[in-house]
Amino acid sequence: MSLRIYVPRDTTALALGAELVAQALVAEAGRRQLAVDLVRNGSRGMFWLEPLVEVEHDGQRIAFGPVDSAAVPDLLDALLAGPSRHPRYLGPTEDIPYLKAQQRLTFARAGLGDPLSLELYRSAEGFKGLERALNLSSQAVVDEVTASGLRGRGGAAFPAGIKWQTVLDTAADQKYIVCNADEGDSGTFADRLLMEADPFQLIEGMTIAGLAVGASQGYIYLRSEYPQAAQILAEALRLAQAEQYLGSNIRGSGKAFELELRIGAGAYICGEETSLLDSLEGKRGMVRAKPPLPAIAGLFGKPTVVNNVLTLAAVTTVLSQGAAFYADYGSGRSRGTLAVQLAGNVLRGGLVELAYGASLRRLVEDFGGESYSGRPLRAIQVGGPLGAYLPASHWDTPLDYEAFAEIGAMLGHGGVVLFDDSVDLSAQARFAMAFCAAESCGKCTPCRLGSVRGVEVIDRIIAREAPEQHLALLEELCDTMEHGSLCAMGGLTPLPVRSALKHFPEDFS
């Protein structure tokens, strides 16, 4: 009897003991003289179940989780005697409610198998979008992206097609595609998950972008805290080059696109596109004044497309399935799907991909379940460390860029962090200012000094030192940071502070 068993190799699964599980499986199978084909796949994104072990059984994939190394002998016994008898048996993987209720487009391949298998990627419609793009004009590719309604998934939600059109229309002897993979927001991991589970999708999306705007060179700027993603991407780039999906003659088309991986140095501010470009040029990451926009004068002063991982990955779906297919998902001006990352004090943390329009409450209740502590939930922060803290009265808001803007919040990169009723929102507001003070590039005064003064003023409010006077001062300080900062680092820091003051005033008294 031969068994094919899947054990994830992504960062979260490894942190929870997946490597030990894999070693135990090999050792125990050898002891029993049992033939096992061990596949190190990417994660499905159900992190509360990791390490999630999947087995091909009776023509389908069944799952067990979470599994530790000590449970391996019992697991193999159950596979031989009857899988459903095992206490960690979850049934067919695709029928797990958390996964089944999603609408996965960008993450459809995540966890299917070895992320470095080109054969698997091609069999699951990989490179179908690139093949189509190779037979279209640059303008036709840009038109397709524009018609799909795809917007940047990095936080600003700027329409990708408009950015690409600007780069296409700007004459230059060299143009660039830059992937912002410096995923630094607290509670976010979708970029990392995609790069570790489906790296060829990012490579394909960037190549399509290069063909669309006439760029022959691309760079992936990856945060240094992602060594596993770096290893997988480096090997994926080598394999893609060997099979002519990159290089001077892509699949014999005569068209060229080269792609390099560059590692950041741990600066949160380099998640801002112009700081990232400075870092790529070998400089200290400092925010640039705009205009000129990077689309006109970006990397080395040349027209540059800067998009994040999820935006570029979504392009493969747009090109392979068509703009109308992609635009059919979503609501209002928010088209396609959103990769939400559930984190913080949550029972079932992980990645959820849904069409725009579902409510925040549905997301939390149907997928997150409840708080990990078992205490009542009190606040949800959406959009990373610069996002607003939302009370229960706002949890019925649809996951839609405009709907969130109407309540003074933002979706950002899709990070959703939950807090139970033990949270102190005055401490969270202080953290927002302290975070800005620590991570500011220091170029503009409102951000550099305003954040330091913000910490001091909040401390005085909490200490009840002339609270009304200092509350008024904090409001003026937030206005100055919001309207005077060069980039979103200082400009958005007031958002979590103001939301905490507005919705949870009792925590400041």
C-alpha cells in the first residue's frame, strides 16, 4: 500500500511544528516498511488547524488537524483501519466549512501541492493568462485590466488599469515593474502565503504587467522577515527562467522580461512605494515628494509600475478568465475578491478570500468564530496598524472601499485584528503614535515630531492632566499630521487615534 501525504512547508505551519511532523512521518513509515509519497505543499490558510495533514484516500483529499509529531503513529494506524476514527479527522479537505464558504480566485491553488511544481501549476490553468497576453497588444492587455475593475490591494486601492495606462503612455528607453512584497502591517500575511504556496502566479502576473506597459525588467522587493518565501521565490524564478517563462525570449515569442528578487532591510516605511524605490536604488528608504508619480518617474527616474503581491497575482485571473469574469465578483466600485487575514484574539485565525460586499460581522462570526480567549469581542481593527478601531455598531459595514470610507475607516491590505473586552483603547491609540515615531523615515516634520508629541499628549490625557485642553491639542496635532505629512505613514496615524477617542471615550477617562 502506498500513501500520498501532504504536509505544508509555509512559515506558519513550520512555526507550529510541520517539519517535525514530516520527519516523524518518514521515520514511522520506514519503521513499518510503508511506502509514503510525502509532498510538502503550501498552506490552505486555515492556520488554527496547522499543521494540517492531508492524505489522498479513495480518490479524494482528506484532512487531519492540527497534527503534532506524537500523533503520527495513531494517524497511520487510522489510515489503515479507517480514517474517520481518528480524533483529528476533518473529512474531505474541500468540504471543511471554513474553506468551502470562500470564493477563492487568487488563492485557488494554495495548498494543492508542491509550490515549486511547474507541472502542477500548468495543470491548474497556470500561465494561461500569460499565453493570452503574449498574443495581445500592450494596449489590449491594459484595457482588460482596466475593464476588470481591479484596484491595488496594497491599501490605497488605486485602479490598476489607470496606473498601467500611465506607464504605457509615458515614453522612455526603459520601464520597470516593481512588486511591493514588503508586507509589514500587523495581522497581515496574505502576500507571504501566496508567495510560499503559489509563487509562479506572482511571476506570471509580473510578466503580464511587463508585456502590458513595455517593461523588460522587474523586481520583487521582499521583506527580510520572510526567509522561507525568499527561498521558494528564488527557486521558482530559476525554474521559470529555465522553462522560458522569463528571459529574453518568453516561450519563443521574441518578447523579453527579466525578474530579480531583492531583500529589504526591515524598515516598515519601505512599504510606501517611493521609499521602496529609494531602497531598491541602494539608498536609505525615504519618502519622495509627489509629483512626479512613480508611474512617470519611478525607479532610476524611469516609468515604473509599483503594485503589491495580491494585485499582480490577480492579474493572472483577469487575463486567463477575462475581465467580465473577474468584475462579476464584488460590489459597487470594489470588484473581484478581497483576501482577508483574520488575526489577533480570534479562535479561527487564517486567510479568507471573499467577494467584496460581505459584512465584517459575517466574516468574523462565520469564519473567525469568536475570540480566542472566550471573552466578548469589543473592537476590531481593519487595515493594519494605521486602520480604525471599530465598535460593534460598525460591524455590519460591507467589506467595500467606499463603505469603509463612509464610516471613517479603510480596508487597507485586508488585515483584520480582533480584540476582546479586556482591551484598553487608550493604550492602542498611544501605540499608534509610538509606532509612527519608531517607523517614520523622518523626512517630514508633521510625522517625525508629531508622532512623538502625540505619545506625550496621550500620556497626559490618560493621567488626567488638563484632559480637555490636551484633547483639543491632540485633535489639532492629528489635523497637522493628516494634512501635512508627505505620505500615509504620518497621514493615517491619526485614524486609529481618532477612532479610539470617538468610539471608546471611556478608556481615556
